[in-house]
Amino acid sequence: MASSSYHEYEISTRMILTAEKIKKVFALDKQNIIALDDVSFQINEGEFFTLIGPSGCGKSTLLRIIGGLEKQTSGTLNFDKVVKIGFVFQHYGLFPFLSVFENIAFGLKMEGIEEKKIRQIVDELIEEVELVGFEDKHPKELSGGMKQRVGIARSLAISPDILLLDEPFSALDEFTAETLRKLLIRLWQKRKFTIILITHLIKEAGELSDRIAVMTAAPGKVETTIEDHLPRPRNPRSKEFYSLEDKLTQLIKPE
């Protein structure tokens, strides 16, 4: 899809998620540790939204709250509709005893989808993430990049409204990470789901995002949100991209 028509789609979408005054407190050694405090933001349907900030600012905790894996201490998350949520983890989270095909099919089987439909969906995704020929391989036989392709495909198999990504490429070498970032953009533009990405990499945020929320050091909160209007595909060597990187670098304050 051409970038111009894609942005027309973006502009016409509605809000899918509103976070209001999210707070998360952990009890640790008889002390209360505030991980998140007064976190508020809004995300549009179909948007590529990225959360970035210093290490320990609560980014992953916030993502787990959005995904329903943890509960906030206070504050509200409001979804515009009942949503399906997919999750891609940094360290893959694959079932070691299942093949590539079986890993991707897992969520569909849990939903009770008929076998013929499962085969159709999984075969299509295996082709899209370029794993044809590896269907019967197990995770221990795959490279890190291949494992993450399986993780992405498994998350997309259930046709999520929102895809959550927790530093999905940080364990990979730069060449593989760059290849998978391009793959992610292609899948997103084709399937039109909403993405919420956690990353500590400024370049990655600039390369992928529609909007970037910058979080403070712990207790984390959203200090500012900036829009990324650079045309896709983005050129990390352009003057405009360097300018965006500089702006983000200045905004992100160390612990």
C-alpha cells in the first residue's frame, strides 16, 4: 500500500485506548516501590505508538498492564471496544516442544478454530514471515531472528486488534533487527492493527512510530508525546531523521 493512502487510513481512525492516571505500586521488602505514577495517554486505532524512556522507568510494566498480565494499583484503561490483544516478547516465549507450525497455531486451537481454517491461517502467516520450509522445525533448531518471526506470526494468527511488543528486537544483531523491523511495518500496513511498542532504542522508535511517548525515570510517567511525520520508508541517514533522534535524545533523561 502506498504511504499516502496509508496515512489517509490513519487520519480517519478512531481512538482505541485511553489510559488515565495509571499508577503501579510494588511491595518489596516491606516497602512500597512506585513503578508508575499518573501515566496518561491516548492511542488511535491503527496507530503505531511507541513508549520510550530510561531503563527502569516502568515501560514493560505498563505494557503488561495494557495486556492484562498485571493489574494497575489505581487509574483506568478504557478500550473503545472489546479487543483481542497479541503479545510479542523480547525472549520469544515459544513452546520448545512444539514445531513452528504448532507454535503459530496454538492460539487458534485454544479458540476452537477448525483444523482446515487453522491450516489456512498458519500457512499464510508462515509465507508472510518467510519461514516456508521450517514448519516442522522446533525452536532449538532456529536462529534468534527465526524465533522472533514465529513469535510475531503466532501473535498475528488470532487477528489481534492491538499488538504489544516488549523490546522484541533487542536480543538480535542489528542486521537481523533491521530486517524484522521492515517485516513488521509490512505486516502492520497490510493488516491494519494497532501497535504499542516498548523500546530503549531511539533509532528504532524513530524508524517505526507514528507517535512516540517519552517516559520519565522511575516512577515513570509520560512526560511528552511527539509525532513522527517522516515519510515511509524512512531513511535513518536523512537530515530529518537525525533531527528527530536529537530531539528524542534531549527529551530522554537518565535515571
